[in-house]
Amino acid sequence: MNKNYYAVLMAGGVGSRFWPVSTTANPKQFHDMLGTGKTLIQKTFDRLNRFIPTENILILTNERYNDLVLEQLPKVKQEQVVLEPAMRNTAPCILYASLKIQKMNPNAVMIVAPSDHWIEDEAAFEKDVIACFDKCEKENVLCTLGIQPTFPNTGFGYIEFEKGSDAKLKKVSQFREKPDYETAKEFLAQGNFLWNAGIFMWSVETIVGAFKAYQPSQYELFGGGISCYNTMEETAFIKENYAKADNISIDYAILEQSKSIYTLPATFDWNDLGTWGALYDKLDKDPSDNAVVNAQVVLENAKGNMIRSPKGKIVVVDGLEDYIIVDKEDVLLIYPKSKQQDIKKVLGVVKEKFGEQFA
């Protein structure tokens, strides 16, 4: 394996649209959402570990998930778990991790990847990432993997790239916010738009230089701890300073300002598993289009349902169509798939009425 290859696996999100399975105490990345025998974070770690040395994979997560990470990823040592003492969006934690990696290896190239995406063709993923690494090692550029859109999705941001080049990696014109349906249709018709999957590659030298140029105050804050990083003093420095960081995403902080961004249209299938509906789309279906995880089912007049229960539980459904049915210990959710985006709101009502222990 190439010792200059590093990864930052982002594992701090809560995944509230997957409630009641995903909770604040135990979010979706730590669950086997598809019934494969491995959790999402385990699948992501293994995918990266195909071509990135085990010791070069850092896990970025919230302090409260430290024990879950170490339990689910036994190859990982405590010093590889980078803990955020406060929620400050993606730019501060990526800068922090990048400075740690730069101190370990100034020649490093790195990938930043979410821990909860589903990618089946892992060989194609590896090939695409290494193609971006090659460009990042030779040029002062930032790279992203873009996903070929299959329909006018309004739930993703888009990457617009310059037309007219036969090169595999396309120069990015601009990043576009989540569009309305008509705008999304226009994007697809133009043919030079990709879904933004939030998978980034760059050399540590380039990304740290970008923070110096575009976010000097952030760089000054975290640069003040360089002597502490990867030592016993690091935790104290981060606890004292992390909460002072601006709450800003990597997209706004760096990507929308840089003029040296390239995107590679991904050659693998991808699903961000952001909702129960997205999970339903990924799963095998029975002849009536029901998707079942873990449950043993008896189904009558049931079509298009997403059904999940503890392993081996018997679930009987009669007369329901296009519903999400999720049974988890002391919570049972029976909810229309068409309203899946409202599960976050339902969660707020449950918290208010019954307390935080159910969220």
C-alpha cells in the first residue's frame, strides 16, 4: 500500500431521518441498515482499507461516539479517533485532521469521505480515488467525486463542470445549491451536472494552503496547535480552542472560493442512504415490491412497504401500501413513505412529549 495515502472518515452525524433506528446516542453509521452483517461505518472503513494503510485512516467523530468507534473498528487505535468537543460543521474538523496528517507526513494525499454511504463496486471506487490522488500529487488542485444523476433529485447539491474536455477529470465551474424540481430537470438536460456526494481528495499541502488563503482566521486558530498535534498536549489544546472555530461547511469555506477544483464522474453505483426511502430503493424487493430487513413477515395486500424489525421478529401486515414500518424496542413507527422527509419533525414532537431518551 502507498504510505502517502490517508483517509478521514466522517462519522459525527446523527441521521435523524432514520429514526427510530438512528438516535442521538447511536446514529445510523453504527447500524447494519441493510442487514448485511456489517454496519455502515464498518463497510466504509473496509472499502478505504483496500488501498489505504490501516494506521493512515482517521475517524472524525463526536466525543460521545468514541467508544462506539473503537468497538466497531477493532483495527483502529485511540490516536486515530479524532474527537470534536463541539459541533462546528465540516470545515473546522477537516482543517484539524489535515494539520494532524501534515505533521505525520507532509507528502500525504487524503480522501475525506462520509461513513454512511453505500457503494457496491469497491474496485471502481478505489480506481476513481487513486486517479484523483494521482492528480493531487502532481498538481495544486482539489478534487471531488461527482455522481452521474439518474433523475432530477432536489435533495442533493450539484457540481457544474466545464464542457468540451475529453479529460477524465473535469474542471469545476461552480457548485450549485439544492435546486427545485424544474431547475434539477434543466441541470440533467444540460449534461454537465453531477450530484455532489461530499467525497473530496487533495494533498495536505494544498488543503492547508487553501485554508491559509480563504479562511485565515480558522487557520490561525488551528495552526496555533501544530506543536501539540499527535502529542499528549493535543486534547487540552482542542478542548480549549475548538469551540472558538467558525461554524462553516467545507463547501462554503473552501470549495466555493477555490478556482482549482476538478471533479471525476464516478464509475460506481452510489446511494447516500439519507432516508428510509433511499434505503428502500437499495434493497431487494419481493414480488409486491416490499423491502424487508431482519423481519420474518406475513404479508397480505401489502405493496411497496419498507419493513424493518429486530432480527427474527414476526411482522404481519395487511392492507398497507407505500409505508415505512420500523419496530425498535420501545418505539414503533408506521409512516407513509411519501412523508419520509417529515420524520425529523415527528422526532421533535416525540422528544417534547416523551423525553430525550426516545431520540
